Amino acid sequence: MDVTTLRIAATVVSFITFVGILVWAFSSRNKAQFDEAAQLPFQQD
């Protein structure tokens, strides 16, 4: 294995991680939780 192969592997792993985070963030089952978190600054006593 040379350095180029390691760089390619790191890039692919990073891209897969990025896509996984996007899928998680835009998943509809998290919408209610994110909407609640978005309102936290406005719910101070």
C-alpha cells in the first residue's frame, strides 16, 4: 500500500461519513426533535 491508496481510502471514508450525517440530519423521524431544539432560545424564563 502506498500513500496514494491511503489518501483515496481516507477520502472515501470521509465522504461516506458525510453522506451518513446528511441522511441522519434530514431524516423525517428527527424533525420533531430538531424543531424542539430550534425553539430553545425563545423559551427562556
